[in-house]
Amino acid sequence: MGRIIAGRMAQQHQPENAWTVSLLHVQPSDHILEIGFGPGTTIQRLAMLTSEGHVTGIDYSSTMVSLASRRNARAIKAGRVKLCRGNVVNLPFANHTFDKVLSIHTLYFWQEPLRALAEIQRVLKPGGTLALTILPREKWPGGGTGTEYCIVYSGDDVVKLMLDAGFTSAHVEPCPLPTQFRELSVIGIK
Ligand SMILES: C[S@@+](CC[C@H](N)C(=O)[O-])C[C@H]1O[C@@H](n2cnc3c(N)ncnc32)[C@H](O)[C@@H]1O
């Protein structure tokens, strides 16, 4: 089941994944972290953009770690990508490790979002950027009430969470291509 879902995600989430990467203005020497990489297609894209840098990914699901590791086998072998299993609330990285962090369609599943964002803030370098892309509450089917296990947010909710977690600034980037996708991204600067 996980493999089938991963295959669908790889195709369906492609537009907002590509857009989120473009928002980060990736430089060849960047060290980047993706949280909740799922099938690993964005890891692949990031690895191509960081010829002198490094890409790290962390995901809660062992199925996704195994699928994404297969997809990125060559870059992993070359030491340019590292993927591991873990939870965003307890990132196994030193303070000030990454220039950029991104996470797409994962915030809904974080049971402790403030703690998670404080963890991301900790591992970012000063001046580093976080891009958190979500389908905002008002665009969810059924009015966006969410559930205990899938919490939905407005862009403003996420801005507030980021500022509460210690980010210096945060703002909403609205969807630039509403005919192709409906997500927004919240950009936080440490
Ligand atoms: C809906 S998928 C999105 C995958 C990919 N980002 C995309 O846009 O196609 C959510 C991913 O986040 C991961 N995830 C959920 N909660 C997590 C957590 N607390 N820590 C790390 N990863 C998490 C899941 O295992 C899953 O791979």
C-alpha cells in the first residue's frame, strides 16, 4: 500500500514540489534538509542543484526511506545524499547545520508542530530559510476541519507558529499557478 501511495504522490505532488524548490533559490554549495521526503523525487531534484553541497532527508516511514533510497542510490553512493528514518521533533543533527530546510505536505501529521518548528530552527544556520508547503485549510474538501491525526492550517496559522518557534521573520507565498496546484508555502528566516 505504501508503495502505491508513494507512486501517486511522486506524480501528483510534482508541481508544488518543483515550485517549493524554486522558492529556496538553491545554490550549488548549499546544505539542504528535506523533512518527510516520501518517494524521494524532490531529493533527486535537490541533488542535481547542489553539485558542491549536500542533501539530507529524514522521514518517519521506513517504507518511504527504502523507496527513496532506491530512487537516489547513485547520489547516496557518491556521498552527496543521506537519507534516514526519524521524527521531525527530534532531528539527529547538530545546531546550525543547514542553509535551507523544506517540507511539503507533512505539517498536517506533526503531533507537536511548535516543537518541530523549534527543532528545524535549531538545525538551520543563522539567516537560513525554511519553506513549508501546505494545502491551506480553506482549500481542503469538506471545509477543512481535519482530524486528530491530520491537522489543517491556514497560512497565517503557520506564520504565527514559526514566529512562536523563534524564526526572525515568516511570510506566506501564495500559489502562483492556481490552474496547476492550490498550495501555499510559508517561508521562515532564522
Ligand atoms: C503526504 S507525504 C508527502 C511526501 C512528499 N513531501 C510529497 O510532497 O510528495 C508525508 C510524508 O511525511 C512523512 N512524515 C509524517 N510525519 C512525519 C514526522 N513527524 N517526521 C518525519 N516525517 C514525517 C510521512 O512518512 C510521509 O512520507
